[in-house]
Amino acid sequence: MSNVIKFERPPEINPPKPKRTLSITARRILIWAGIVAAFLLAWGYFTFFGAGAAPA
């Protein structure tokens, strides 16, 4: 008999699901869509709220 207490995790009820990954093509499409969206948002901001939008 030992005086050492063993700390063990109880077994998991449901094993964790593997993470779903995107294909390389889908990842590239999402990256390009994000870049285009960023340019469109910047264009819209400077068009409607920029310094040149309000006449002085």
C-alpha cells in the first residue's frame, strides 16, 4: 500500500470530433473574397464618409 494519491481523468463519454478543414481551393476563394470585400468597404467609406464627401 502506498501513500501516493493517483489523479486520473475519468474516461470521456463522447470522443472529440475531428476538426473539419477546408480544401485549398475553398480557402483561396475565401481569402480573395475577403480582400475584395475589404477594398469595397474602404471605397464605400471614403466615397460616403470621406473628407471629400461633404462640401465645405
